[in-house]
Amino acid sequence: MTFWLLSQNINAFDDVKFEAASVLASVYEQQHQKNLSKSILRRAIELSQHTVYWHCRLLFQLAQIHASERDYELACSLLSVGVDYAHISSAHYTRVLFLLSRCMLMLIDKKFSEVLPLLNQAGHLVEVWQ
């Protein structure tokens, strides 16, 4: 935890900083300390907005934790943020991954009427992309 706290103010070595946050969050999650895990990931997401890879990876990781807690609303909200961020960042493949992940969670949550428009959007993006 100390390295993560110290590294937040260092602008260089983003990969090391965000990898440390991701691994630390995973360790806390395995130790059933999900609140600590989510807190670290939220802070890392705030700091990673200029790094597309890490921002998306951390959003997925946090959404996964919320989904494992059956908090599908919040998980879908995070994935929606990912869809928008990937679009702004021109990360087309990642945008489709976020959309399909949202669809999966909505199916689990039995929100069938909301899934079809998202699947259509994902299908359109795949067609245009190829």
C-alpha cells in the first residue's frame, strides 16, 4: 500500500504505478477487502485518464468487482463510462468490448429490453470497423 500511496504524485513510470494499483487491488479483493480494492481502483482511474490502456483496464477491473458483488447497475455504469472514453480515445475495439460487457451484465440482470439496442450498436460498430 505504501508504494501505491507514494507513487500517486510521480508523473513518470505510469505503467509501474498503475500495475501496482491493479495488483494491489487484486490482492485486497482476494483477501475479501473489496472496499479497499475499489478505493484503490477509483483513485487509479482518476489518475489514469491520460493513459488509454490503463484507464480502460482499470475500469474493467472495477466493473468486474462490482459485478461479482451483484451490483450490476454500478458495473454497467462503469462500463458505460468505458464506452464513452473508448469512443473519445478512438479505441474502437475496446469500445465494442465495453458494449458487449454491458450487454452480458444486462442479460444477467434480466434487463432484456435494454440489451437489443446495445447489441445493435455493437454490431454496427463491428460492421463499420471491418
